[in-house]
Amino acid sequence: MHILVTGGSGFVGRHVVSLARRGGHAVTIWTRRPPAGSGDGPRWIAADLARPESVAAALAQAPPDAVVHAAALMQGTRAELDAVNVAGTRALAEGLARLPRPPRLVHLSSFAVEDPPPTPYSESKAAAEEVVRTSGLPWVILRPTLIYGADDGSNTARLVEALRAGTMWLPAGGRTSIQPVHVEDVATACLEATVRTGAVGRTLRLGGPEPVSVRGFREAVRAASGGRARIRSIPMPVFAPLARGAALLGRRGALGVLAFHRATHAVDSAEARQVLGFRPRPLSEGLAATFGRR
């Protein structure tokens, strides 16, 4: 099968490409700036999702059997996020729908779409999901939780750096729990979604096998990565007025932190288990693989 991967040079996309090639699939990667001399690896095609004519030209070069749409912008203004996450998804979907044999579109969304508090990123991903649902294509939407793993230059790298030394402060109390999911489990789910008949037309959550407290996750990452930072707690009755005071001074991000730590973020992945055979690895196993301590 020929699989097109957008965002194939990114964190999740690289793992999707690697697994697909190991499975014997032909892979094409879209990127605005293809590397020189890709050799015997996957095919790279220059394509800019912000330019519909670029999308049409790229599809004409190599029409796919299935698409894993992993390209996304995670930070920026709402307008910047919409330009990539919404308009880019629309350009891709419209280009795919015009092909003689429209392929299945597996859209990598985010659990942030339904998880409090809402953010410009989560709102842009929700809008992108609606584009996919109304595209007329056979589609699958995947909503992973916090993704961690090796070669992540974003979430995992920032957390490891913060845990190297010094002190990390966390609001205490509340109902906060999370279910981080390993990147290879997400990549496997993406590939299963390209072929499983029962996946079409479904929105599936992808979370780790069991909830863990935010503090527990940070302690586990600290131990696995060799960090030495002290993790200390701020009582919620103290943190809440501090967050409100910061918001009055224009630092509204503190209110988002407060809202996050007052909610539970547990995920029910039962449908993905049934439909995709999703079997996420335990956190201890995932962290051992991430930091080379198998």
C-alpha cells in the first residue's frame, strides 16, 4: 500500500514512516523543504498545505492509497493555528476528494479537543476535525493524549530539561490525573487506522493504559532520565489566588494551569482497543524505551 504522511519529518510522523516502511509499505512524505539526497528511503515531495495549488501538484505526482495527516502547528496565534491546522487540512481533504480513487484519511487530532481548559490550539484542532468529517472522504480521527518518547524535541525534551536540576513547583490537590501515551503506540494506531474496516467514520481516543498523577508522571520521567530536580507542591488554596492575581496583570496562562489542575484528564481508550487493537504500553516500559534503559 502507498501511504502519504504529512508531517512526516515531525515527532509522530517520523515514527509512522519508520513503522510503515518496516511493514513493507511505500511511503511518501510531504514537506515544504524536502531534504537533499533521500537515497533509498521514503519519497519526499515538496508541498505546502497553505497553498492549495501546491497540494494538487503534489497529489498528481503520487496519488496515495491512504493518508496519515500528522502535520500541525501547536503554538501561535489563533489565526496562525487556523492557517495550518484548519485551512491546511481543508486544502488536503479537497485535493484528496478530487482524486479518481479518494483515499482513506487518518487525521491525527488531539485529546485536547475535549479536555479542559480550551486553548487556541484545541479550538483549531476541533475545527480541523469538522473539516475532515464533512469532507466526503472515508476518514478516521485519532485523539491522542500527551505523547512522549525518544526524539521528541518538544514536550518530552522540555520536561527533561526542567527536571535536570533546581526545583519544580506543582499545584497540589484537585483531581488531576493524566494518561501519557508512547509515540510508537500512537504511530501503530495510525497505521492500523489506514486498513481496519471498522475504523472508518470513528473518532478514537488514544491514552496510556492507566491514569497517573501529574506529579507521579514527572517523578517517573525524572527517575528515567537521571534528573535531580526537587518536585514541590503549592497548596491549591494558595495557588488559586496567585493565578487570579497573575491574570489581572495580563498573565492569563496561570488561569489555564489552575483549570487544568482542577480537572481530571483520564481517557477511555476502549473503543480504540476494540477497533484498532490498540494496546498501549505501561508508562514504565515506555520511559525505559525513551531513555534507553530497557
